[in-house]
Amino acid sequence: MRLEYFQMIDRITLLDPDARLARADCQVPDESPVFEGHFPGHPLLPGVLMIETMAQIGGWLVLATLRFTAMPFLVQVKEAKMRTFVVPGQKLEAEARLVHDGSGYAVVEASIVSQGKKAAEAEIRYRVVPFPNETLRTTMLETARRIGVPEEFFHAA
Amino acid sequence: MASTFETVAGIIADTSDIGRDTITPDSHAINDLGIDSLDFLDVAFAIDKAFGIKMPLEQWTAEVNDGKVSSDEYFVIKNLCANIDKLVAAKAA
């Protein structure tokens, strides 16, 4: 994870649109400017970044389901719970399950697990719209390759 | 079993903080009830779940934006219910 660049997902470990499921590894860095303010002397991964992590794993699942034909943008977070503190150096597993692939929107249930315990969970909703420009689509594909999204999901089946 | 209108009106009242009594078959979801696009996402999700369908909102919105049909066609509640009934029937066929 590179928190200050919003790179929350290190490696996709499971991406199965047919099963509507995705998982990823996320290694919380030992050091980050984020921890200087959150909190001095007691560094914790901010809850908003846990939500962002869950939004991103769900987003990759939606992107793979749609074969990168449209972009999911976060619009709603429901029933978010941050169950445990997450500290520098902690290894996390993010998981998302696609609940509904609507027309122009999508809904996932996502969670973060660490050391066998659920650290966070939320229902996350996206508005799904055409990519606003080619720059974003190209960058998303580059990021997808970097984190291990299989090439088979980059184009229509 | 509740009618399509009763189910839809209940969903709108529950998700959009709109009094159930103010929702009539002739209400326009946007112009009369003031449901904004984010609240309509809640309504759409609840309708999709309740009826086991996928309302083609992108297609409907495109038709309205292109001037092919009036927004009344899809967003007046009685017309929305008729379109839901068609989708349910098509799914069952």
C-alpha cells in the first residue's frame, strides 16, 4: 500500500467475475506521512482508508465484470464498521462480493481481514459510467497489470 | 400480494424520506417527489431486488436525454410500474 498515492491494493489474489468474488493482499507500510498525523505517537490506518481499500477491491471486481468497458465511481458507503485498529506493518486481505450488477450502478459487500479477524466491512455502491477519457482508462489498465488483474478481463469475452 | 404500485411506493417512502401519502400513481419521481439521482440509485436497487429484475436505467436515461421520449414515460410512477411489470413478464417468459 502506498497510502499517500491511494494505492491500496498490492496484489490481486482472486478475481472471479462468475463467482462475483475478488480478494487482494494489502501490506500496510511501516512508514507513511499519513501516520504522522493519524495519530502522533499512536499510528493507525485511518478508517477512511480502510473504506477506500474496500472500495478499490470492489471496484476491481466491477471493472473485471464489465471487462473495463466502464468505470465505477464510489457514491455510497452503507453500514461501514471498523472493528479493529490497523497498525503500520500489518498484512491485510481485502475481499469483495458483487451483490448486484445494476444498469449504471453496482453494489458490493466488502471486508478487510487481518490475522483471521475481520477488521472492517461495508456495503459499497458505485455509479458506473463510461470512462471520462482515455487517460484514465489507460492508467487503470496499467494499474491492473501491476497488481495482477488477469489480461483475460481487459477485453470483451 | 402487494401491487407493483404499492411495492414501489413503499420503496420510495422507505429510501427517500418521502411521506407515503404524497406518492400517487401520477407522481413524477423527479419533478414531483424530488428524488435526486443518488436517492434514485437506492430506489433502483431496491426495485431490482424486490422484483428480481435489472431496470435498464442507462437505456431509459439515454432515450430521455436524446429527446426520444419524455421523462414521464419512465419516471411517472404508474408508467414506471408498467415498465417494471413488463420486465417481470419478460423474465418469466
